[in-house]
Amino acid sequence: MAEAVKGKSRERPVDDQGRAYIFQKRPLTAPKFVKQTALAHELDKQIERKETDKKKERDDHDFLGRIERQQMEDDYLRDRERRRQEKLAHINSYKSHLDTQIRNKPEMLPVAEPDSAELIFGKNDMTFEKLEEKRRRAHEYADRQLSAVAQKKREAVLKQIQQQKEEGELIERDKKDLRETRATRFMRMMENRRRLEQEWMKAAEEKHLRDAEQKKQPSSPGIPLLEQTDQYKRCTQCQRKQVNCGETNIWCESRYPTGTRVIV
């Protein structure tokens, strides 16, 4: 009987679904491949978009590079054409100048004169008189140069002597000022020493006089300490008599109201 009851309690009713955690009306869970397929498509789109952006950026960069190279090539061609035109203009100008010089070329030799009284060749040759004149001018020029050099040396020596003289005067003046300063300082020190000695001697004499007066006075033990305090009737701090032994200045019937500064 006990075993039957125990088995009955262990059995679970088939229709009893209240104690389970299974929802009867819950829809079925979608399979994983659906979300995975959507995610794979999205990833493919992102990769395709990224590749498209990279390709577009690369194409833009190449296009800008081609434009820049084309501009540089055009600039180079224009510069080369300008330099060629300048060179051609310079050549033409130089050629025109040469042509002008050839057309206006002077005659190198005078017209032949069979009976000419003047010399034609050797007009600028050196003669004895010209050589003597040139030598004389050279000697005069050398003498002037030597005189100028000697004058400069003499002026430099005189300037150096004058500078040394001024420096010597400046040194002597500094020495004189230093001697006067040292003499003044020495006199001040001697004056201070003399004044201090006089003050010391005066203080020593006063001390000797005080010592002599103290020796003349009769020796006494002095006034006792208690007798010295008799002249003070009250304490300067608590204003009490010296004979007070624990007494207070506040009356016993006095009271101090809270928050006030008076005693009633």
C-alpha cells in the first residue's frame, strides 16, 4: 500500500502542463541559415562598396596625375619656346651689331703719301728725352712715396708717445686718488680708535668709582624677600591680596545669565 502511494505521488500527469516552462503558443524559432544568409549578403555589399570606393579613388588619383603631367609638359614646351625665341633675338641683335661695325670699320693705315714731311711709323716710339722724363717722374714718385711713409711712421710714433703720456698721467692721477683715499680711511680709523679708547677709559673710571663707593658702604645682608613683597598690596594678574588663601571675588549669590556679559 505504501509503495503504491509513493509511486502515485511520483507519477506526473500527462495533461498537466502548468508546471513546465514550455509555451504552447510560442512560434517556431527561425533557422540560423536565414540570418546568416542576410549577414553574408550585407558583408558582400560592404566589400563591393569598399572596392568600388578604392577603384574610384585610384581612378581620380590617376586622372589628376595625368592632368598634372600634361600641365608640366605644356609649361616645359612654352619655356623652351620662349628661351629659343630669346636666343634667336640675341643672335639677330649680335649679328646686326657686327654688320654695323663691318660697315663702319675705320681705315687701319692712312692714305699713302709719297712725300710726307711727318713721321708715319714710329710716332709713339720711346726716345732718349722721353726715357729721361719717365725716369725723372719715377724718381719723384718714389721720393714722394718714401716721404709719405716716413711721415706716417713719424705720426704713428708721436701718437704712441702722446698715448703713453696720457696713460701715465691717468695712472699717476689714480695713484694720487688711491693715496688720498687710503689716508682718509686711515685718519677715520685712528679717529674711531681714539674715540673708543676715550669712551673705554671713561667707562673704566666710572666702574672704578662705583666699585669704590660699594666698598665704602657697610656690608649688610640686605632686605629679605618677604619684606620686599610687603610693598605690593595686590597681585597684578588676579588683583587679590597676598594674604588671600583660596578666597574668590565672586559672591555666592551671584548668577551669570546665559548669553550676556554681566553677573547679576
